[in-house]
Amino acid sequence: MEKILIIDDDKVTRRLIKEILVRAGYAPFEAGSGEEGLALVKSDTPEVVITDYQMPGMNGLQTLAEIRKYDPNLPVIVLTGFGDIELTIKAIQLGAFDFIEKPINAPHLKTVVQHAVNSLLSSKSRSAVIAEGVTSDAKIQENILIGKSPMMKNIFKSIGHVSLNKVNVLIEGETGTGKELIVRLIHYSGITREKPLVVVNCSALTETLLESELFGHEKGSFTGSVRNKKGKFELAGDGTIFLDEISEISLNTQVKLLRVLQELEFERVGGETTIPMKARIIAATNTKLEKLIEEGKFREDLYYRLKVFTINLPPLRDRKEDIKDLTVHFLHKLSHRFNKKVTKIGDGVIDMLQEHTWPGNVRELENTIMQAIVMAKSDVLEKDNIMLNTRTSEPQQGATYMMEFRTLADIEKAHIKHILDDCKWNKIEASRVLDITRPTLNAKIEKYNLAP
């Protein structure tokens, strides 16, 4: 029988909550203030805490903050009679498991408490897949490559070979497979590790700007060139220059790049002095260059100059055995970034992720885990936290959708709209599905300006 601590300075409210919880099969006990409640948390180890917000002395948010310091995994439910959106946001930011408005709705309270208990039991029944408090060098974390599949093992071997030589490398793979990550591993794990790594996105610049970016320019060589400027080849020195989306450069620029590869020298735009080119070139593309050659859009001689060594990155759908290791890696990396302690994985999560087709590849998986960590209410990553992109794959059990949002508010807005639409705007049903009160739902509809 789970122990539930009720913290409220109002005896009538404590009695009401206690009766509801006793009938639900729990063992509630009480505290009349935040200070008393915090002492009982330390001495009686409850499974869930329910605390009022408006109390003399320590209010509910202060009590929540102190409890979270003592036990970050203890679910804390905050009660208030004010229905304040700003207060709701602050409570969630401090780590509240949920937020319930008064007057208390008995079925809703029981549901929230049951979810909190289940969350705690789920956490206790699982071992952490990453060690809590473990941190590692940021550069290593950003540039580590994950995978045990045969294809990835061969790529690891290739990186080992090519990193010890300054040969040109061509990396081919779909968007999101991690081409730039391969570049950084080659650069930082071999003979160029102490030299510059210079990145150029060829698709982001016009032909004129790209040439100036690559080769540099002399003062007065074109309108607006008020000073001499070193190009990327010059800045790369003895290091590496990464030409991303190499398929996007014009035929005219391809001719000039070919000359650099053949002669190992170049001139700045408008300049006459020859500058030696000492850097290794790594090019990447998500388009098959052979197809562009057939269409007359890419020079065959440049293609063979670039692909002295070729690495083909497989899409994630072809190496699904790596998804578990990738998920653990992203939990470690992103939990640290967002100051969350999501260290465990719930039942069915990996199966659900492995069933998805991942059109956005590893980048999509990382974004999905990022959103799941933000939405997680405990230290366990659960299926309910996962939002998959079902627009380009078959719907998965327990999955909803995934979009490239930037804020928690964006995610909440879209999720509430999604549920309301599914419930045909039946607010009673939507409140039940969302596990919030009807007034809270109305407030969020107004806040986000939602409409059928």
C-alpha cells in the first residue's frame, strides 16, 4: 500500500483528500505546513507528495523545490485554487509531476496519483542505462559515432585508415545520417587533430560568394570588397576543409575546384599571387553524384578527384540494431544538456523506435529523444513521451506524431490541438485524455488561441 503525503494548511482539504485516497487503496498521512511536510518526506519516505500552493511559511513551490533537492525522483503534485497559467508553468519548471486545480475532482485526483505511483514504480523496477552524474568531454560527446552493426563496424575501420592519411574523402548518405560527424571523427582522430577544421556549406552561397568564400579575395576585386580576405582553403592550412553538399556547386566553380585539386594551388579572386593548398578535402553529398554526371550536372573528372576514398553512410532503417545504443547515447548527451536525469528506458520504447522507418535518419531519432526527455516526468523514458512522425510511416502502437518544434509551449500547443481534434472538440473527453481539469483545458485553449 503506497504512502501518500498530503501537505495543506487547511484541515478540511486534507480530510477530503485523505478520504479519496483511502477509498482508492492508498495510505495517506498529513502535514499542516511545507516545513512539516519536508521533515516527513525525509523521515517517512512517501511514494507521492500532494502539496497545496497557498500556505503560510513555505508555499507549495518552495516546498516542491526543497523536495526535489532531497529526492529528484519523488513525484510531487501541486494543488491550487487559483488556476494561474504562470503558476502552472513555474510548477512544471521546478519539476512538479502534475498540477491540479481546486475544487478537487475525486476521479481526476485518483487518476493523477495512480500515474505518479506508476511512474515511481517504473523507475524503481529498472536499472539505469547511463550512470547518473557521469559527464564526459563535450568534444568527445559531440563527435562520438554509435553503432555495432556490420556496416558501421566497417565504417569505423575506414575512419581508422583514412584519418592517418591526408587523402581526399567523399562521404555519401541521406540527410540526417551523420555525414558531418564522420568528417569530425576523421579530422579529430588522426594526423590533423591539432590543425584547423573549416566547414563550407556549398548550398548556402551563390556562385560568386562561394568562390570568394573558398579562395578569398583581394581588396577592390568586386563591389563591396573593401579589404583583403583569406578564403577557406587558406584558413584550413594543413588541416581539413569540409565541402558539404558538394553536388550544389555550379559547373564553373567545379572547374576551378578541379584545378585546385590537380595543381594543389590557387589564387584569391582578383589576385595574382599563387597560394599553396595543403589541406585535406572531405566532400559530402546526399545526392548520388553518378546520377548528376549522367545528367551533365557534375564533372566526372572532379568526381574521381574527390572520391580517392569513399564512405557510404547507411540510412537508419538499414541498421535498426543500432537504435538502442543510439537512444542510450542521446539520453546521456541530451539529459546533461537539458539538466534532466532521464537515465532509464521503459517497456516497449526500443521496440517502438525500431518499428519506425526514420525518414530523417539519426537526426530525426535525436530530435525525437530530445522532445521525449523534455516531456518526461520522471527518470524513465516512457512510450507516452515518444512522438513519432507518422506522416511518412505507418502508425506505431503508442506513437502520435513528431514535428520540429523549438519550445515546450509549441509541443504542448500541438498536442492539445491534436487531442481536441481527435475528440471532435468534446472538451470533457479531451480533458480526460489529457488528464487535466476542464478549467485548465479552457485556459490553455485561450492561451494558445486554439479553434476547431
